[in-house]
Amino acid sequence: MVLVSCFIISRFLPVRGVKNISGKDLKRMMGQKNKQFIDVRTVGEYRGNHMKGFQNIPLNELASKANQLDKNKEVIVICQSGMRSKQAAKILKKLGFQHVINVSGGMNGL
């Protein structure tokens, strides 16, 4: 029971070294050339509705495709609700990306 509680609580804690922004903040950043915008939803979700300028790299492919990203540029990650993008941010930090931003609330928060 304690382990289950710890797991659930850890899903909502912020990731160390990852900045969280709102949908409003994201809209102000769009179009900036020194940033990489990554949508970690499934291909089907992405095709159904996505923001212009975002590259689709599903969460389950992120670790193997992270080499396509520039570690020297800021990476902004989004998903549907903010949970998968938080996981993606954690993966990117472990892979050595220094500037990772998570869109809190994901597409639902736009």
C-alpha cells in the first residue's frame, strides 16, 4: 500500500531541473527559432489535432529518437494532459538535455 501511494504521489511531483509552463506561456514562445517543440502523443492523437511547429515523437520512441534533437537547444514537450510530457521531460534530462520545458495541462490546457 505504501509503495502504491508513493508511486501515485511521485507522478504529480515536479521533475528536478524541468521548468513547467502554461498554455498561455507556450503561445508566447511559439515561432522562436532557438527552441525545439516536441509532441509526445501517439501518431493517431497527433494527426487528429496538433499545434503547428511541433514535431511528433511518441513517448515510447523518445529514448531511441532523442539523437535527432539538439541538446544545446531548449526542448518544449507537450502531450494531451501533461502526464506523458512530464515523463518525456524526465527521459530527456536523464539523456543529458539541459533545457527542458513541460507544458502543464498539455493540449487540454490550451
